[in-house]
Amino acid sequence: MAGRNLNDSVPSFLVKNINKKLKKGSRILLLGLSFKENVGDIRNSKSIELVKSLKKKNLL
């Protein structure tokens, strides 16, 4: 359960820290996403959650 909680908190941790480190008005260029090798199903992918959070903050 602790591992799941850690994984679930990673996107918000990254967005918070990216937002702090970027110069005002800067944006991110996202070139790709990954989840699991040779798996077409991306449900529950934290990469997708990260993208949504970055877009919400207008960082992407």
C-alpha cells in the first residue's frame, strides 16, 4: 500500500517542483510518454495524469 501511495503522489510532486523551477512564462515540450513495454493499455498511467496536471497549470 505504501508503494501505491508513493506512485500516486509522483505526478503532483513533479508538477509542483517543475512549476517552482521554471522561469515565469516558460513552458514544457513533451516529446513522448511511456507506461509499460509492449502494452497498448494506458489506463492508470501516471504519465497521462502528469500531462493533464501540466496542462491545467498551463506548463505544457
